[in-house]
Amino acid sequence: MPLVSVVMPVYNSAATLGAAVRSVLTQTHSDLELLVTDDQSSDGSMDLLREFAEQDERVLPESAPERGGAGRARNLAIKRARGDYIAFLDSDDMWLPEKTEKQLAFAAEGTAPLTFASYFKMDADYDGESTDWVSNGRVVRAREHVDYRAMLVRDHIGALTAMYDRNVLGTRLMPEMRKRQDYALWLSIMRDGADARGLDEPLAVYRAHQAGSLSSNKLSLVQYNWALYREHEHLSVPRSTRALAGAVWQSLRNSRI
């Protein structure tokens, strides 16, 4: 069976970290490693990770030498990866139990080295486990096929469902940007000629604000998206403007789910 390396950045996530880690360890596909980088937390997150590591050898925590943000934390984990596939999960989200098994089967059916899936949204105060999750009808649907051109219009890939084939793409790191590093990674993979395939089945749960809200955090991403289009993708001002309009529209649409 393929080994899946799960990349998880952590910063002061003790309140939600346990459920996130357990959602990985209870996967029906058990051949995996959980590579966690703690970005100098001050709330006991690293102590909790050490407890998990003592109980399960698949949990491999490491402290970042200095605060560097989520992108750098993910890259430190990716550099330690031994897996055939690299997958991503943040410390406040969860995978459903069959996520890895179903996505690996889906990846084996096609030729795209980057896959993703639909996912549920949950309220920020949800305190249950992935094994207890009951569908709430709030689903962000995965598009069947995405290429570079489509991704420039808007980011179709939920990072908590993304998985890439390391045997095909090699070890791909995230650009060290303050935000939108995941989007930049998907774009760089597709710019090099690879497309992505989406599985329209919810396989993960994203912790979000209540339906109908658009957080200030989402609005703050506008400047980071603009920098991504102009400085990373080197798009013209008109193309960057069209791409930014698509990104804003996606945020508005998803915020209502």
C-alpha cells in the first residue's frame, strides 16, 4: 500500500488539535505518517503532540527553530516526508475516516497527480470527533477537472483535501509567502503542465464561521491574492484584476454555505 505523508502546521491549536490528529490516526488506510511542525506555540500544543507520539509511532512532531508562519512550517514537514503521496490538513480541521482510502483509489483511477475532494463546513465551536460527524448539508463541492487557466480564475482546491503524487511530481514545496501558499503551490504544479481532478464526495470537515458570514480574515486575503497574481504568477494588471474578481466571488459564495 502507498505511504501517505500528512503535513500539519500547528500554532497555538491545543483546543482543536486533538480532534484533528485523531481524524488522521483513525483513517481506514492506516499506512501513513503524520508530520507535524509546531511553529513555536505557547499554549501546550507541542506537549499534546508529544503525548500522541508516545501512543502512536506514526505521529512525528517537530518544533520549528523560529516562528515562520504556516507556509514554512508545512515546508519543514514536507522535507521530512517519506511517503508516496503528500496530503495536507490544518490543526483545526478534520478528515472523515475513509478520506485517505477513497482518495487513493480515486487517484489510481486517473492520470492527474494532484487530486482533491468536496468537504463539509462546520461551525467554529464544533467540539465533536470526525467519527461522530453527521452530514449538515453544508458542502463545498469539488469541480471534476481543474487546469491552470481555471485555477487562475479562482482557487478550486480545498487544502484540507489536496493530495499530490510525489512519485510523479517530486517533492514540491510551498512558496514562502505570508498567506496563500497553498494556492501558489497548486498553481505552480499546474503551470508545469499537470492538471487536477476532483472527487465530488465530502471527505473532510473545514472549521469555519457561521453560514452567511464573510470574515475579516477572508477580506484580508484580497491583498495576498493580488500579490500572488502579480509577483508569483507575473500576470498583467487586467488578468490579475479578473482573477481577483473570481477569488472575491468564490469567497462570497462559499461564505454562504
